[in-house]
Amino acid sequence: MQQDGASTDRIVRSSRGKWILLTALSLAVVGLLTGVYLYPSFNRWVSADRSIDRERLRLGQVTRGDLMRDVSVQGRIVAADHPTLLSSAQGVVSLLVKAGDVVSQGSVLARIESPELQNKLAQELSSVESAKSERDRMQIFNSQTDLENRQAVSLLEVKLRAAERSLSRAKELFEAGLASSIDHQKAKDDVEVAELELAHARQKADLARETMDFELQTQVLEIERQSLVIKDLERKISELSILSPVNGLVSRVDIRDKDMVQANQSLMSVVDLSEFEIEIQVPENYADEIGIDTEASIRYERREYNGRVKSLSPEVEDSQVKGIVGFTGESPSGLKQNQRVNCRLILTAHPDVLKIPRGPFLESLGGRQVYRVREGVAELVNIQVGALSVTEIEILSGLELGDEIVLSDLTRFNGVQRILLRN
């Protein structure tokens, strides 16, 4: 007999409601987490006054290091030694080189024919020979005159000795009573006369000797003067051959072959390509801060070379002051005359400072404000800047090390406080 199955039946409850509850709780948790994660972005979006693509802005970071206050100028490569050769005299020039020719020191570049100098040299040579002949004649005449004067002195010395002997005899006779006092006095007078004549003759001979020596010395000096004139003419004639003072090349020729040139007329220029300098134009407002030995940095073919200011013109032309910068230490190879290079003149150095790259923001907000980027939002903050260089700006306050800022032009933002940067 079949029993009733009621005693074995179980009540089975449905699990659908439990699944729905778990799903709802999971969605709630996910939604809560999503809200927490998106809240900052949403909050930034809500609080931003406007938004812009991040890629459209140029950003920079605050760093610490040395800042060099400098001024950037354009430079032109010039040869350190570039002499201009001049004509030494009037004449006809014969060129032996042309512009662009490579020359060595001492080589002949041109010759000048000057008949005037040649004739003058011949005249001066004739004059010096004539002066030498006159000197020789004077030497002979002086010897003859000196001989005559010495002969006259010798005769008077003999006359004096004879008078002295006559006086001695007259004195002996007078003392013996054999001669009168008149004869004795006459003998004494003869001695005095002979002494005077001898003294005058000796003085005359000395004066004549001094006169002859003076005249002879004058003639010798005239010969020396003539010799100097001849040496100067010979120098000028030797300079008619125009020699290269340096190893280099002919950069410019100012005359044509067989031209008539005047004295001190420019003929050509030669440049020494072994050493170069940089000719710079400094803005007038920086001229007072730049002096001799001011450090410079020269950029050539993506490399920096050290230099110093060697000279600075005292004149201002077109609001520019001309100067010369020379290389110190290593200099680049392959430099060419009149080649353009960039040059930075170091005015002052500020060690270990906070600094940022220079950008258009400095002019747009007057250097008093900048947009600081944090968590995708650029916020306008006040800053204080110090020294300015060509590429960097010193930060005195308002920013910290590692801060990121907007370097682009800020005038288009119209001074809004917060800007959302879209990635």
C-alpha cells in the first residue's frame, strides 16, 4: 500500500532574491569607489574657470643651480691679425698676387717703381762722397796749419833762449862796470818781449787747433747726417717691394696692376687665418656693465667656447657699441672670415639659486604672477623674480623646488585663477 509522501517532502526556498541583493550591494560599492576616485577630477573640473589642452602649453620646472646674468649678442668672425698694406712712395705698382691667394710671411706681393726715389738716392750718395772729400781736405789743411803753428812756437822758444843769454851777458858786464845800465835794461826788455811773443804764439796755436777740430767735427757730423738720409732712402726703396707680414691669404686688393699710386695709399689687405676674434655689437644700455676681460661664452656648431672681451669702443653708433671678444683656451677649427656666431657676455653670477626657464609669461604678467601646475590644474600664484639671464630667471619667492609652471604666453587666459589642463 502506497504511503503518503507528505512525511518526506522538503520546502525548497528560491535563491533569486539573494542574488539580486548581492548584485545591488556590489554595484553600490563600485559606484562608491568610482565616486571617490573621480571626485578630485570632478572637483577640479567644477572649480576650474576654464580648460585647455596640456599639449598646447609649454611647461617648465623649478630647479636649483647657478644662474649667469648675461646678454646675448650677435658676433662676426674676424681675423685677429688683418693688416692693410700701404704704398711707401709714389710710383707705378706691379701686382704679383690677386684676392684669395694664399701667401706666406715675407713673400713679395707687389712691387712699386719710383724713379724719384732712385734719383734722390743717387744725389745723396754723390753728396756724401763730396762731404767725405771735403773732410779729407780739411784734415790735410789742419795738419799743415798745425805744423806752421808749431814751427812758429819753436822759433819763438829759440828767440827767448837767445834773449835770456843776452840778458845774462849784459848783467855780468854791467856788474863788472863794462856796460851801461841802458844796455842791461834793453836786454831785460828783449827777454820780456820774447816771453810775450812765445805765450801768444802758443795760445794762437791752441785756438787754431780747437777751431780746426771743431770744423772737422762739423764735417764728420754732416757726413753722418748724409749717411742717415741714404739709409732712409735705401729703406724706402726696399719697401717698394711689398712683403706679406703674416702667413695667410690676400683678402682684398684695392688697386689694379700698373696703376699709379700715391704715398700711403692702400694697396691690399692680408688676413692671418691662424687666429680669430669675434667682433660684437653690444646694445647701448648694457655697455656700462661690460668692460675689458668680461667673460664670454661663444656658441659654434652646438658647442660652447670660452672667451673674454679684449676691447670696447668708446663710441656709440646706431645705439650699438662695437667690441672685440677673443678666445681663451681652445678655439674651434674651421672658422671663416665674417662668419656669424652667437655670443653671451656674462655680466654677473648668482650661485645656488632657485631658477626657472625663461618664457613669454615673463612679459605677459610683468614677472609678478605665474600659473603653477598641480594635479592637472594650473593655478595663478604671485612670485618675485630676481636676476634675469637670456635663458633663465631667478625666483626669490612664490615657488618651491620641483614646482611645475606654465612658460607660455598667459595673456589669452585673461588672468583667471584656475585652469584645467586636459590630457
